[in-house]
Amino acid sequence: MALEQARENGALVICGAVYSELLAHPGMSPALFMQFLAETGIEPEFETGRQLWQEAGVRYAKYSARRKRAKAGSVRRLLADFVIGAHALMYADRLITFDATDFRRDFPELLIAPGKLQ
């Protein structure tokens, strides 16, 4: 399992956006979510700052401009993805995601861990 492998390499942390996304998952309750965090050892990290929001905004702007130049229409990704990527750059040494292609393109310096959670 990707989480077990990641935990062997260090602490697991999620930003506020991921916290909210996981809590909103169908069938998730606050109690079940707190149990999941405790069992996996994942620590939510809610403290952000101007630098994180600035990094996310700059990367989102580059993504938007790239789509416009490619005449690919309006943006298809959410700003939250860029907050998650910026958070990983600032507070972690890798990112576990199911969307590795987009994160590799928009955060090329970020190590992307396999996103299979079996």
C-alpha cells in the first residue's frame, strides 16, 4: 500500500484542502475520518501562509495561460490542486496522487509517489 510505504520513509502530512476533500468523500463521517487519520498516522497541517498561496497562484496562472495558448478552452483543474502541489513543495518531500501526470507537469521539481491505494 502506498501509505504504508510512504510512512516507512517519514511522516505523513496533508494540507487543509486534502483534509476537506477526504472528509467530503461519500460515506465519510467526521468520526470515521478521525479514525482513518489515527490509523494511518496522517497529520493534518493547516498552517499556510502567503508563500504557499503565492506559489499556488503563480502555478495556476501558468497552467491557465498554457491552456489558453493551446486553445484548449477554459481551465479544467481546480485551484485546490495547485494549493496541494504548493503545500507538498513546502512541507513534504513527495506527493502521493492519482493525478501524477498533471502534478509532474505543473510541479516538475516535486517527487511524485505512486498513487495506488490498494
